[in-house]
Amino acid sequence: VNEISRDVEHLAAEVVRECLQDGRGAGAVMARHPLLQGLGDDQKAAVARLVVRTVGALPRLQVALGDRLAGPAARRARVLVRAALVESGDREVSPDLPVPSRGELQSALAAIPGERERFAATHAVPGWLGDAFRAAFGDEAAHVLAGLAEPAPRTLRANLLRVGSRDELIGRLRAEGVDAAPARFAATAVHVRGTRDVFRTTAFADGCFEQQDEASQLAVLATAPPPGGRVLDLCCGSGGKTLALAAAMRNRGAVLATDVHAGRMRELRRRLPRSGADNVRPHELADGIDGDATLAAFARRADRILIDAPCSGTGSWRRRPEARTAIDARGLGEMRATQAALLDRAAGWLAGSARIVYATCSLLPDENERQVEALLERRGDLEVVRLAEILGNEVALPISDPAGAFLSLRPDRHGTDGFFAAVLRRRRSV
Ligand SMILES: C[S@@+](CC[C@H](N)C(=O)[O-])C[C@H]1O[C@@H](n2cnc3c(N)ncnc32)[C@H](O)[C@@H]1O
């Protein structure tokens, strides 16, 4: 019996066609797709899973299918979705589409001549990224990449400005038919199983939670914003971490939330009222971070400067499968230059016992440890604050690198997005 109905396959192909044609991300296309609006929760979730699986497998399917992907985008999308189903054993071949059997798809990959190219295609990454993963993780690279190809859990953050505790949120969700359970590492994180649409609950309408991966919640924990203090969220985007910071500060003190992207800042402003946070001041950086007087004045007196930096997004492929091919080696180089510039600027603002928290949703050392090492070479007056010093050994060690210095999360180990965070301060002796 096929669990995946023809309707689901058809709808997934429609979404994939739009992703291919417009170059938009799967999540963005699905959020407003008219064909998905009237669907029940089960069907909507099944379509979303199949779309994410197909888009995530794209670099592999393109190699395995070759000429079979010729023709208009609508047909290409149907072939790709069917191939994703055949590949995972959810559908047998049928004569209506030119998709080979599961065994033939596997043989096509096994027949790729170069070991490097075979590894990259098998794990659905461009060759240069396959190299980068192998350089970073050695024998474990395939395991890390397999973790990134798993479906992401649905994770919520209990908003303690609106509910008394995580358990209270879980109780409210269960009473509304949502299968909710505490997550492993972050005390605010809740996993949701099943397909019930959590955004149609009164708990959501009442602002009791936000959807947020556990890794991002742990980054806020590592930031340890002092309630009553001043926190700069330099790359706030649409405010996922901003809202978590505001709640961690129990609505006291002040968060200045800045970004160069006007659309994302609008989204943050839209989210604020439901969250109950009233210690957040959104401030758009219309001309970038240089020469913005409001930013500089706040930053010089901030207790924490969170840089949730623009990055390759290699840690978040489970949710944003299109990120696998959105960046090339040159784009990564530009990204690294931006990251270094943001770090240098923040280091210039740092005063007293203030801290920089540098975070990425990347698994690539070039964007993570190497950036921190390079900053420390440029700035001898800075030092790393070990995660264990901030959170204590018991909390820190399971979520940090082997040396216990950085927040270091892997989907295959922690079940979270891939994530990195380093905390820095000025050396006390200088
Ligand atoms: C990883 S995203 C931030 C996600 C966000 N903090 C959250 O938790 O939802 C990185 C953000 O950096 C912003 N950005 C890129 N270059 C920047 C710059 N020079 N100054 C400030 N923000 C920048 C991007 O617009 C993007 O929103």
C-alpha cells in the first residue's frame, strides 16, 4: 500500500516546479501556495516532507537521472518527485514517467568514475562542498551529511513571557490535540510529533510559543543575556533570536535589533506584539553598519553583542534544502569576508566585561573556528569565554566541541540543526 497518495505527489510536483522556475526556497513557495491552503494537516505535512526530500536530493537526482530530466519544468518536477519516491522505496516505477528503478538509480551513482564526484553526488552536494565536509569531518563526513538529509524535527520555544513554564506549554498543547514533548538540551525547547498544525492552536494565538530549532535556543542560552542589561542583536533577521533574548531577559533591560534587510525587519515588527516582548527596539541599518550613530552608541555600552552571522547555511539543510546549491566557493569567500568585518566592528565596540557571541548555522570550520582564530590573531586583547564557564560543565559539555570551548552542534549527534557559537571578551589582564 502506498502511503503517499497521487494527490500528494501531484501537489509536491507543483511546488517543486515553482522552486525550479523561480529559484525560490521550498518553504517560501509552500507558505503561500494556493493549492495547499485548503488541505488537512496530514496532507499538508506529507506534501511538505516530499518537497523537502526532493529538493534536498536534487544534486543527486540530477546526476542519476541525466537526460531523463530534459523538457519543460513541469515535467522535470514530476520526474524528480517520482524519482525521490522511487529512491526511498515509497513508490515502484510505472510507465507514465521515465524514472528508473531504485536499483538502477543506485547503480547510476555507483558508476560515477571519480571517487570525489561519487561522494558528492551520493550526498547531494556540489563537489567543492563534499571536499569541505571531508576536510572538516574526515571519516565522519558521510555520517554528518546523512544527518543533514534526515527530516528536521518540529521544535518550538516556550515563550516564558506568555506561559509559566515549558511544562505548562506542553500541557496546553496536549489539551489541543498536539503531541508535544520536552527536547533534550534546551530547557525552553519542545518537540512536536505528528502532523497537527500548531499554528492553528489557541496556544499559538496567545503567543505561548515560537517555532525555533533547539540549536538557536541554545545559542541564546550561550549568550546568557543579563536581565536588565543591554543586548545588541546585530543580525536580527526576522527576529527568531531577538524574541528569545527578550524572553530570557524577562522583558527587562533593552535589546537593540538591527539588520540590513528591510523585509526581515518588517517581519520582526509584525511578530513583536504577539510575543509580549516590550524591551525590543528594532532599528534598520539602511546604510549598513558603518556610520550608524544609533548602532554605535548602543553597541559601545552593550553587555552582549550577538552576531548571528550570514553564512553558508550548511547546518540548516534539513529545513532549507535549497541552500545545498545556493552558494558556490566564491559566495562562501564573500560571506567569510562579511563575517570577519562584522567581528572586527563588534570587537571595536567591546568594553569592560561585555561579550561578543559569534554564531552561524554552518558546519564549515572556515566560517566557525577559523574565523575566531583569525580574529584572535588580529586582536590580541580578546579571549574566548569557554562555554563551560557560562553554562557549567553539566550543561555545556554535551553541546560543545571536544575542548569545551564553543557551542558545536551536529544533526547526526544532537538532532539539532548544525550550529556553532563562540563567546569572546576582552582579556582581563590587558
Ligand atoms: C543568520 S541570518 C539571522 C537570523 C536571525 N538572527 C534569527 O534568529 O532569525 C543573518 C542575517 O544577517 C543579515 N546581514 C547580512 N549582512 C549584514 C550586515 N553587514 N549587517 C547586519 N546584518 C547583516 C542578513 O540580512 C540576515 O538577516
